[in-house]
Amino acid sequence: MSILCVTGTSTDVGKTVTTAAIAACALAEGLSVAVCKPAQTGVATGESGDLAEVQRLSGVTTVVELARYPEPLAPDTAARRAGMPLLGIADVVAAVRELDATHDLTLVEGAGGLLVRLGVGGFTLADVAADLCAPMLLVAAAGLGTLNHSALTVAAARQAGVRCAGTVIGSWPAEPDLAMRCNLDDLADVTGIRVLGRIPEGSGRLDRTAFTAEAVHWFDTAVQCWFEAAEPSGETDR
């Protein structure tokens, strides 16, 4: 069984669509998939959140959300402002391990960037990944600034003892500008990890049939790479 944590260089870089695309590729291979979103913010009770979007796009049926807060803020801030209980890292780790015991692949989607505080004690997705001995997949923006943001995120993950499996560009336009084209060439060198794929801009607006048919073409490596990446290892990133 394998676990892969999905983080981003910031918010709104395409983590949810990337998570759905990975799930769709794994499901297409006949593998069982679960998705956990430890904390969802900016969504009221009864409204559709990120996990509903992952289900709509990929067809995955097993999803787990541990905490939900109404204001679109970092989870720990949103919890305090709402007077709601803060999430605990032990609960997150236990929930993911339970999913991992019965699924071929468990995807854990973070909130915002890697060091966004999720709950009690200010724990982050980096702490969750370290406790699970799980690698991290980085979802990056395409445009100007992404080299710095990506390098900082990878450095923070390494400092936490988390291996980075690779980078996916979460929204790649049909007509990329000069900075985007240069970033595609430079990201691997700057971060020390491979660029594994690009999600076409607007893919989240597709219906499930179109999304699942196209998703297998968005990654530069076979779906097996997600499982190889998720195996705990002492190897370096390169």
C-alpha cells in the first residue's frame, strides 16, 4: 500500500485537480484509491468542498475529510475564529493509515502551501508526511515566481525529512508565455526534483468522462511512478 501527500507552492495552484488526475490514472489501472483532505476551509456545512470535486472528476468513492471551517483561512486560524476544535496530527495520521491498510494508493491533499498550520501545535502537512514516512508531490504554478516558491517548498520538505517525488504544474496554458516556457526547463535544475507532468488550464471544468480520458496524457511518466514514489526509501531526490 502507498501514501502520497500532495502540497502546493501556494493556494489555488491546482492541488485538487492534480489530486483528481492522479486518482483517475490509478483507477484506470484497476487500483483502489482513497483521498484524505485533513482540513477544508472556506466551505460551510453541507456545501461541496475539494473532495466532492475530486469525486466528480475522478470517480473515486472513498474520501475522508476530518475538519471543516467556514472562513477561507489557514485551518488553525479558521478553527480559532469559529470557536471550533483544532485538528490534531495524531487523528490525521491514524485516519490516513486506516485508509492505507485497505487501498492501493492513498492521496493526502494539504491546505494551501506546505507550511500552512493545520491544527494543534501548529503542525503542517510536512509533519504529517514525516510521521507517515510518505513522500510529497509538489504542485506548482507555471508563471513568474514559481522557481523561488518551488525551491523554498522543496527545501522546507527536505528539512522536515520528507522526500519530494516530483513536481506537477497545476495549470498549464494553451499559450504559455516566455517565463512559463523557461520555468518548465529550469524547475528540475532549481529544485533537484523531476517535473512529472502538466495539467492543462481549465481541466477542472471537464466532465468525468473527458477528464478521466485525458488525465493519462498529462503526466510524463506511467501511473506506476506514483507507487514507486510512495515507497519509503533512503534514496536521494535525484
